[in-house]
Amino acid sequence: MPAAEARIATPNASKYLQQLCKHWSHKFAVSFTPEHGTIPFADGRVCTLDASADTLTLRLDAPSGEALTRGEAVVIDHLKRFAFRENLDGVAWTPLQEA
């Protein structure tokens, strides 16, 4: 299963994790705490979020490369909306090796 990770340096990691999870909780069976969240999208994609004091780490798993690419764009687009006071234009996804 294709997967990718993005690490975002921000002092608002927990805030953004919770905003993303709450945003999608009306549509998906989201679970989260201030430090960890999981968003199981309906098409087989799963986004896992982890927040530390200064970093938000996103991991996206998807059933295909196409679904992964689409999911990366959707998650980052939503994050940028919530983090509009920060410049997140340099956020990049790093492909992870399949096990």
C-alpha cells in the first residue's frame, strides 16, 4: 500500500491536528487526542497525525498511487486553510517504502 509522510514545523501542531480531525469527524469515524489522530477516509485512505511541541507529522496510506496523490493534496489544502497565518507553501510529502 503506498504511503507518504509530511513533517511540518509549527508551534501549533496540536491545534491543527485537532482542527483537521474535528473537520472530518462529521463525515468519517475519526479518533483523536491532542497528540495523535486517525482519519479513515471512505476510499481506503487513512491519515495518521502526530503532534509534538513543534512539529505536526502527517502520514497518509492509500490503496493506490493515484489515491495517495489525491489525498496528499486534500489534506494539505485543508491544513493550509486552518494555518492561514503561517506560510506552509514549502510542505512536501516524502514517499515511504512499502513493507
